[in-house]
Amino acid sequence: MGVILIIIFLFMPAMQITADTAGDFEDAQKILTEVSTLMEKREYAAALGLFDGLNETISQTPDLQLLKASLLNSAGRPGDARAIASGILNRQPDNIEAIFVLAASASIEGKDREHRTLLERVLKIDPKNLKAMSDLGYIALTAKSLRPAANHFDKALAIDGDYLEALVGRAIVYKYTREPKKAEQLLNKAISLNPGWAVPLHERARLYKGAGYLEDALNDFNEAKKLDPQNYWISTDRAVTLVELNRKEEALSELNNAISIDSKGFLAYIYRAGISDETGNYKQAEEDYLVLTKIKPDYYFAAEGLGIIRMKNGQYAQARDAFLLAYRQAPKEFRYALLASINWMQAGKPDDPKQFLAQVLRTVPRDSSDWLLLRLYHDLKGDSDAAARADQEKNLNEKSKILFYLACFYHVRGNIVLANNYFLQVKDMNRMNMIEWKINEIILENLGIKDY
């Protein structure tokens, strides 16, 4: 029997079903059964729309009003859910379900203190409420407060050792405290108690993945996906596992699926952009990097990737803007200021970034190679000092970086022979872990220089 039908039977004894009301009641049963189906599919807006078809007397019962409020929370409308639950709580101060709805609204709105306070209020009314105990455990878990989280889950399990949410929560604590066997035991128990619930399978898959058992993890992700095919995190975690198994074509398909589930989930875009960039699908990579700069602007690697692709395409003004965005998000990464300046010069005149560079120079240690290079681009002279610094540099990454920016400086200034010489030196150093090496390869390809 679905959750909705249970609710019907809960309030049915309080209703006076007569010949006149029997039809309304039967209609309500049909509508609420359809609501239940839509809820399982996560089609919350459609489910909410069906409430308009309910008889007003039936729809105004507290149980159904709270069901509607829960749906509003699920649909991302916590303010509307709060209004309904608050009205019921004003009339029924000890209505635990209304308090849970308010707690869920607070959680969605990021009001952590209010969320905890409401759950604690439930426990004052019902000291053995397992859901409130477990929810408090998950709040502590999210905050990485592992000892309080463990205490909440242990209290719940002491009352009911088969309480599923507490079993899973306690297993996650064990995972974080590096007790994988205990975590696995609890997850195995949760799976055996409710094999149709995706959550413990998902968590066991994460446990196996973290331990390096990728095939076992993938098996659990597969089963979890069957049970909950519209779960963004199951889909994304499965895709990441496929990446680690070097099954990138399958991973791309799964990443596409994850993005279709949640178009604002950033992790799937990160992996899809990375695979697309690596395999030469630069159009897709550029699109994904651009989305990432909007939905997660603090992830400055997206702006970096965007800048590199646009630099490859000869879109220097757009590449400049991308590297400026990366620099604003990571103002200690002075390479982004240098890369922005290179593209700025390519898009216009050599002294165009002068004012910007003057501001950057105030923040750079004067004894660093970054200061020397930024000064070079600001003054448009001093290349001999930078070259001498490169000759003396023992750190190969640092040496390669200086040579690269010297090469770009000469290229912008029109000294093509010297620029190409330095570009080839950078290639020969083979510092493939550096962004400069990747851009150096692009420049050599664009210049048509393949052999040396």
C-alpha cells in the first residue's frame, strides 16, 4: 500500500461517509493514488496540480495539507510548505509531522540552526522519535562532527537495531573513521532488510569505490540505478567509477544522463568537460566549461579550460576574459594574470593590459619569478633579466614556466625566431602536468611547428 493510501485510511474514520460523499471519497482515492505514482517519479509539479481536483473538505484535512506541504518542499517551494505547516502547528502545537515539514523547509533554505531546533522540539514531544534522532545525526554528519553524529545514530539503533536510516548513517560515520568492515556490515544489514531501497546500495558502492574495489562498486551502482534511475548522485558516482575503470565512452553516456536529471549539478559537467577536452571534442568541452563558470563560479579551473580552448581557436579577447575570470576567483594564481595579458595583447595593443598589470604587481612577492614576468609584460622590457633567471633556475617546472612566458612575450612583440626557439625548449622539457605546457603544444600546433 502506497504512502498516500495509508494517509487516506488514517483520516477516513474521522469522516462521515454518506451516499452523498461516497463519490467524492472514491474520486479522492483515485487522485491520491495518481499523486503517489507521480511522487515516486519525482514529478512533483504534476502531483501538486492534482490537489486541485480534490473535494475541498477532503483536501483541507491536516494530513493531506501536510502531504501537500511535503510535496511543495520536494518541488523547491519551501516558503509555501512553511506557510501550510505553520498554520497547522498554530492549531496543533504538538503535531510532529508539521514540525518535520518545517524542519525540511529550514534544511532546504540552509537554516541549519532552525533545522536542529525543530528536530529537538520533536524529541521533547516524543523522546524516542527515531526519525528526529537520525536526522540530527545526518546534520552532524554533514558538518563532519562525527562523534555527535555517531551518538545520534547509536541512540536510534539502541531503540530499534533495524532502523534503516540510522544503519546507513552509522555506516557512513564508520567509513569516515576508517572502519570499513563495520561500515560494510551495517550496509549489508540495511540492504538485506530492504533490498528495494537504493540508498544503502549507493553508500556501499561509495565504500567499495573509496577502497579501490571498482568492479564491486560498479555492480552496486548498477543495482542502485535500477532502483532509483532518477538519482543524480547515483548516476554521477557511477560515471566517475567508469572513468576510473577507463571506460570513458560509457562514462560519457552516464554523465549525459546525470545532466539530464539535474542540469545544475556541477560535478557531472566537470567530468564531461574533462573527457571531452581530452578526446578533442572541444565544442562540448567549451559548452560545459561555460556552464560551470555560471553555476559554480568559484571552480576557476572551468574558466581556465574555457580560456585555453578559446586561445586555441584564436578568440583572444574571449580567452582574455576567461583568464581574467579565473584570476578573480584565484588571485594568487598569477599565471592567470599573465595568460590574460598575453591574450589582451594579441587582441589589441601590447600596452593594453598595462593598468591591470600595475594592480597585479602590488600583490606579488618581488623576489618571485611571477613578479619578474609580470613586470616584463608591464614594462615591455626586461627580457634579459627573465632569461637570466631561467638559466639559474633549478626547479624544472619553474624554469619551463619562465621560458614559456618569455616565448609568448617575444611572439607578441614579433620576434618570431626567438619565440619559436623558446616554445621548442618548453616542449623539450616535457612538463606535461603544467597548464603552460598544454598551451605551448596548442601554440606550436597553430604555428604549424611539428618537428625540431
